[in-house]
Amino acid sequence: RSLQTMGELINAGVPMLDTIAITGDISGNRLFKKLWRSVYSSVKQGRKIAQTLEKSDLLPKAVVQMVSAGEESGKLGEVLDEVSDYYSKQLRDAIKAVTGMIEPLMIIIMGSIVGFIAMAIILPIFKMSQVVTG
């Protein structure tokens, strides 16, 4: 989410320091907020974004390399959009896989509950019929 926000802000022409500050503020994660504050300080001192991101374990090395390439080529916004799209697709696929595993489990659980309720209703009826015929 942070990379998507940053890419959109850069593509919209927002100054880099403002982009980094906004990205940190809306990240919604304490660790990412701390990371973006660190990036903000580094960029303010004249360093590149990728130099600070390299020191963190929050982002995969491939992402840091792509950010570095984007900075060097002057197309950081486009690169961040591509990276963001890639990870969004990865997340969607992971969610789809997890829900695919949960569905059969839920069917089994619901079937067990329905079976238990049916047995709770039918068993007393059978016992009453045995007492009556008895």
C-alpha cells in the first residue's frame, strides 16, 4: 500500500519530501511509519531512497533494487506502480488460495452441526416410539 501511494503521488507531481511524509503518515503500520520517517530524514540530507530502504528488512531486496533502478532512470513513479501491482496480485492470489482451503473445512463443520441437530431431534422421537410400542 505504501508503494502504491508513493507511486501515485510521484506521478501526480507531488514533491519527493512531501510524498515520503504522506506515505509514512498513511501507511497504517508502526514499523512502516518509522521506516518512512527514516527515509524522509535521509532524503532531506541528500541521500537516495534506496540507500535507506537497503538497511531495513521490511521490504524485499528485489523491491529495493527496483526502487534504486527507478531513481536512477527517473521513472520512480512508474516503477512503484508496477511493483505495487505485482504485490497486489500476489496478495489476491494468496487470499484466493487460503479461502479455497477454508471452504471445504467450513462445509464439513456446517454438515457436522446440521447432523448433530438432526440427531438431537430424531433420537428422542425414536425413543418415544420405542416406549409407546413397548
